[in-house]
Amino acid sequence: MGGKTSKYQNEYISTQQRNPYENVTRAYAKWDRYSGLMSDDTSCFATHEIENFKKHQKISQNSSDQQRKVNSSNEKSIIKKTGQYDKNLSKQSQSIEQIIFSKNRITAQQLIKDQSQRRQKYKSTTLLSSNDLLQNSTEKKASSTTNINQTKQIPNDFQLLLIHSLDLQNAHEIGKGNFGTVYRALYKGTRDVALKTLKSVRHNLKSSIEDYDDNMYELLYEAHIMTQLQHPNLLRIIGVTFFGKDKQLSLVTDFMKNGSLLDYLRKHREIFLKSKSKDITLKLNSFSKQIFQAMLYLEKRRIIHRDLAARNCLIGDEDTLKVGDFGLTKLTEGGLYKGNNQTICAIRWSSPEAIFYSKYTSRSDVWSYGITLWEIYSLGERPYGSLDNKTVKNLLKNPLENFTRFLPQSREFGSDEVYTHLMLPCLTYNVALRPRFKDLVQRILTIFNNNIR
């Protein structure tokens, strides 16, 4: 008999057939149903049986040829309607189905090509003029890609593990991310993972194509950064997948069951205030130390996080902490990144040189670490209290301004040493006088009395 299809292929094909948005040519296995009979000795069959068999074989062959012609005609019709018709398309590109069944790695270039093709398929469902949409999308996409490639350098041969969607079970929503929904799922029945999705192409047709492309590149850039980080206190990427009926591009990462450090502190605030101060301080010291270890690791590799805050730290089992959210992270050669007037920064966590001059170094991350320390020991209070961002920005313009009066020492937790000898030095206004993470190692050892990895 002919070769059988795998379990995954049959399940995947079944899933694709149920999806009204997928118009993909599927490579079904060809079963040679008669090869066994043809190899037998026909002398054992009656003459009329042999004749009927040959007649049936001929009819089946004609029917198969007609079906192939119909499928080919339908495929060309679909492609023409979506503006994708290209005689050389099958030679120039490889479908996601072929990638899945041929290997378990996928490049950024293949991901980008796949998302572009999906957008073109769904384009016909919009109410806009097809000619105008095509012209606008081409111009915006070219502009978007150029701008992003100048700042987000993703090698075309950058590869990720491609995870089969059938390996992800019991997925359910746990929150919203910058680009889409975040889900929790069980991977291969053995471990919990988080899925950080990119809002589907079909939904993004209502917004600008430029925004969709920007988000896609941002997501892939974050994946590119995460694959280069190997530390127990940094969130780890496992791979990428195409999730749900819309085949949303998604990052698969470690799952941290207690959520963000900020939410954790606020959720347990009343419990902590009723507990022994010493026990809670030890817990908070552990969080502070784990963040420091992660940031020291990044500094040694000349990587600038640029978005360190309690909201971007995640808590797992037994108070384990991982720093995440690498969307703004920069890989540098000399440890300096120079942005522009449009560079994004979180005012309340950013250093003066980052806010006013768009200059980022590991010392900028040290400032953010100081603010994060204040969040930790205040149990998730908002930095600078009720002041709005404009007021905070004006406050930081003046190097003589005592801005730390808006960041008072916690009365319940921490110690004078943590506040005076760790947090305040991190908030030194003059960047040249501000310590680096490596300058703080001995201080951390003394205060927290633990080894630094």
C-alpha cells in the first residue's frame, strides 16, 4: 500500500478545512489502492473480474484528473481575486504547511512572507476600494519596513522553533498585550506556556497596514532578542506558533503563574501589611536581588533593556522572578544607544538623559532599577504619586530639584540601607556619577547577603 499520512497532518488538514479563511492548496497523501492487486498473479481471477477491474481503474483515473482540473481552476480563481496570482509563486515561496511537515524551524523571512500573503487574502473582505487599498498598502508597507529596519535589525536567516498548534492544549485568555491577546496553554501535555499573540490579519485590516507591519516586526524583534538571552531571571522564549482559527502569529514563552510583579504586589498588599515585616522584607529583597542579577547579565553583554519596571517583571512558583518585555531592548556594540525625538520612553521610569536627549546606556537602566526598587518596597505604589507625566518631566529638568521627595522611603518594609545606599545612588541625576550595575555588586552582596550570579 502507499505511504500513510501522519497523525499531525490529518489533524492539521481537518483544522484547515474548517477554517473559512484559509484557501491553501493541501498536499494530501496519494494512496495507490491497486498496487497490491496489480502485483499479484492475475491468473487466479476470472476474465470478467479482470475486465471490470480495469474498467473501474480507468473510470477512477478520469475522475481524479477531472477533480485536479477543478481544484486547479478554483485555486487560480481565488488567487486572482486576492491579487496574488503569480505563475512563479510555487517556485519562489514555501507554504507554512510545507514548513510544518518538513522541519521544525522557521526563519523571520518566511514568517514575514506568510503574514504578507495572509493579509493579501483577507484584503478582499474590506469595504475599501481594492485599487486604493493596494496602492496605499504598498506605499505604507515600504515606508514601514524601511523605518523599522533602520532601528529593528532582524537577520533574514534568524530562526525560531516552529511549534505545532496541535501541541498546545487547553488555551484560555489571561490578559491583553501590546499587540493582541495573551493566552495560557499546556504544551505537549507537560508544561504550561504563555502565548503572546499578534492580532490577526483579518482584524487588522480595519486599522492601517503600516500599524500591522510595525507590530509584526516588533514581535519578531522581541523574539530575536529573547533567543540571545540565557539566564534564570530572564523570560525565555520557546518558539513561535500560528494560533487559533485565524492562525495568529504568536510567541510561545515561559508561563509565570503569578503574573506581573506590579499586580502581585498590589494584590497581596493587605496580606503583606498584616504579616511580619521581617518576612515580607526578605521576600521583597529576593525580588530586588533577582532583578539585579538579570540586569547585571544584560549589562555584561552591552544590552540595554530601556523598559525596566515592576509591570515588566513576572512572578512564578516559589517567588521566582523573570524580567520580560524586550520590545524596546537594544543590542549595542559600545553600550550606548541614541534615539530620536520619536523614541518611546516611560517618563516615570526613565532617566533625565533618556527623556531629554534620548541617550541610553546601562546607567539608564540603573535609574529604572532605582524606580523599580521604590515600587517593590512601596508595594506597587505609582512613582511620583499623583503628579502627571508633564509635571514629572518638568521636575526632572532641574538637576537641583529634590525630586526624591516624591519617592519617600517605605515605613513598613525595606531598610535604611536599601533606600540610602542602593535606591538613591541609582537615582543620581548626573549620569557620569551614577553607578553601573557592576559597581553595585558588592553593595548588593552586603545588603542582601546572597551570592550574585
